[in-house]
Amino acid sequence: MMVGVAVLAGSLGAILRHSMVTWLRSRRGSAAAVATVNLLGATAIGVVMGVAGTESLWHFAIVGFLGGFTTFSTLMSETIELVTRRDGRLSGWLYPLAQTVAGVALVAVGFMVARP
């Protein structure tokens, strides 16, 4: 049952991610769009961790929806894209580092804010 919940929620998260990244790319560029979605998702993961009282909520929200919403694979592919551009080598390597550090920090902030 939990697997089905996670799959359904992950599908919804992926649809929302695709929609948001497409919309943000038209306004901010590719790397900024993915970073925005990943960092927003990291904050939401922290909030859910702070309030999640049941295993079902954990599977639906974090494993499913937010797992589909945030995207490690796109982060990695955009890192390679930035690194291989002549003008983006340094920023390409800083991009995943900055997202990882900021993401962990935002999970912690979301958790502390939502924790009763």
C-alpha cells in the first residue's frame, strides 16, 4: 500500500516540478529554475519532517511528492552542462556544492520552524 501511495504522490510531484521548471526557465534560465525548485523542495521536506506524525504522511509527502518534486538527476546533468561550457567551469562545480549546502540548511530551517 505504501509503495502505491509513494508512486502516486511522486507522479504528482514530478508533474509540478516539470511545470515549475518550464515556467521558471522562461524567466530565469535553466540552472536557476532547477535550483529554485530543489531549494523550495528542501524547505518543504524540513517542514514535513517537523510535523510528520505518521508513516503514511512520510511516504506520501517526502518519499513520494517531494521526492518527485526535487531532482538530483537534473542537478547532475546541469552541473555537467555548466562544467563543459568554457565560461562556466568554476560555476559548474560550485553549482551542486551550493545547492547541497543550501538544501541541507533549508531542510534544517524548515524542520525547526515546523517542529512543535
